[in-house]
Amino acid sequence: MIKIAMELIDNAIIEWIASITAIVSIWLYGNKWKYAGYFGLFSQVFWWWFALMYDFISMIVLCAFMTATHIRNIFKMK
């Protein structure tokens, strides 16, 4: 029972970290911060983890496109 509760807490933490880092990433892009793409890539680590943990196929596709977008933006925002 305790193990299940700990897994639920860990899963909730990953969801919150992913959401918060995505919000910060959007804010940084809005401020045209030069390194927003790097922070966006950092954020994607948590989104990949979340998508793979729950086996959300549509989220995995979204993560692939968002990762590509952040990499593109790193080069575009130099």
C-alpha cells in the first residue's frame, strides 16, 4: 500500500515539474530570452518522462515535435 502511494506521489511530482517548466519556458520565449530554447529542451525531459511513464502515444508525438521546435529555436534565436 505504501509503495503504491509513493508511486502516485512520484507521478504527481513529475506532472507538476513538467507543467511548471513548460510555463516558465513559454514565459522565457515571450521575453525573447536568448537561452529559452535550452530551457525548453530541459523541460522536455520531464514531458518525455511523463509521456513514456503513462504510454501516451499522442503525447509522445507532441514531445517529438516540441523537442524539434526547441532545437530549431536554439539556432534561430542566436
